Amino acid sequence: MISAQDIQRYHRDGFIVVENVFPESTINDLRSEVDRFVEEARGVSAHTELYDLEDGHSADEPRVRRLKDPDRHSDVFANMVAHPTVIEILDQLWDGHGVRFDQSKLNLKAAGFGSPVEWHQDWAFYPHTNDDLAAVGFMIDDVTLNNGPMMVVPGSHKGPVFDHHANGYFCGGIDVAREKPDLSNAVPLTGKAGSITIHHVRAVHGSEPNRSGDPRRFLLHQYCAVDAWPLAKPTSFEELSAGVLTDGDVLKPRLTDVPVRMPFPQALNQGSIYENQRELGTTYFS
């Protein structure tokens, strides 16, 4: 599904975009399911285990910025978890260390007001014994320069793990004024609906608000190599085993020399990265 050049590009830059992975019928099913969830959000007035709401949400004008673990609430999304093409690509990138599914979320940027996500590294949230982890982003809509594409800094997955704390607490974002990451060559990941992005767990990335008249619905799956064990999140053997999608031995964690910062003390604002980042002293996209 991907070429040797794609694999080299991923290891060099920390990300790739793979076009035309899913047919229009699959994308239409995902869109319909998202529309159903947003419609049902009219009956919700606060964040729940499923819904993370935009400021200004109401029954008359439902505004959802994230669906948390949609695979646990919908067969349509659950069926995307072990998609053979995605698993084959990840197994190629990780040189046969196997693939384990960790979690999913769906970020919705509605036309004209979709919230930004400040610069961060996923690794700051969940360090493991090795860094063969990646997020796969499923483009449910066309992603353009104007509707808040994810932006990634090439090569940043080989650099430092930046401090993601504010006022002594983990906040899930990089204070760019304090940490001064080089963002000058950040690349927007755009593409047609049905394409996917794959970015390394240590890659610095973020996204602007949606300033266009078009929605940007973006499903994200976090995957790990089977032999990557979490360092910060208490996890049972049964829970880890349940996510294994290929051959591999969960009981033999692979330890590599990777930089780690622990996400403690826990964020003052819980629930999602949007809430965590409320404590950031300096915002970039806002």
C-alpha cells in the first residue's frame, strides 16, 4: 500500500499522507454517523464520556468539538479500528513489531468556529518503553489550507520532548514563548476525503481554527507496536491484549533509548486536550 519512499519519508519527516485509502461509500457512512451524534448532542448540556462540547453549544445550535472513543459507541466506527490497509501500513513502518490499537477520538471543526489545537507532542501524554507509536488520521471531509488542517513540524520526532506544563501542572500543550520550538517549516497535511495521515508520536503538531465555510471532521486512531508498554497510564495485561491486532508478544516489552517526560501532576482541567490546554500561558493559534 505504501512504497519504500513513503517509509523513508515517514522515518525522515515523522509523517506521511496516503491518498484514496477509503471509498466514497465508507466516507458517507462515517459522515452519516457523525451527523447522528451531533444531532443527539442537542440533548446534552455538558461534557460527557462521549461528547466534548464547543463553547456556545446549545440545544438549538449543537456544537461538538470532539467525540471521545467513538468506536465504543458505534459499530460504524468500531469497524474502522482493524482496517486491514491501515494495519498493513503500520506493520510496514514498524518493521514487523506488530500493531496494537490504543484509543480513538474524532475532532470536529465545524465551519466558521472549529477550535484550534495548540502545538503539542502526543508522546507527552503517554510515553512508552519505545516510540513505535503513531496516530492515524482519517479524512472524513476534504482537508484544505482554510479549514484547519493538522500541521506537523518535519523531523521534530527526532528532537527533544518539550515541556507540556503550565503553573507546575501538565497542560497538554507547548508554551511556544517559553520553549521556543522551531515552527518555521511546519507542513499542513491536506487531502481529499478518504485519505489518511500518519504521524509519529513524538512529532510536534497542532491545528488552526476552521476559518472556512466547510467542515473538517477528522477521525484519529492511536496505535502502538505490540511490544510498546505504557509508562504513565495504569494498564492491565487484559486491556493491552484486547487491543492487539497482529502477531506479537505483549509480555516482552521492547526498551529503547527514548527521551521521556512524565505527564504529572495531572492537568487541572480534565476531559480532553482542549480542556487541558486552557492552562497554557501563551496560545499560538488563538
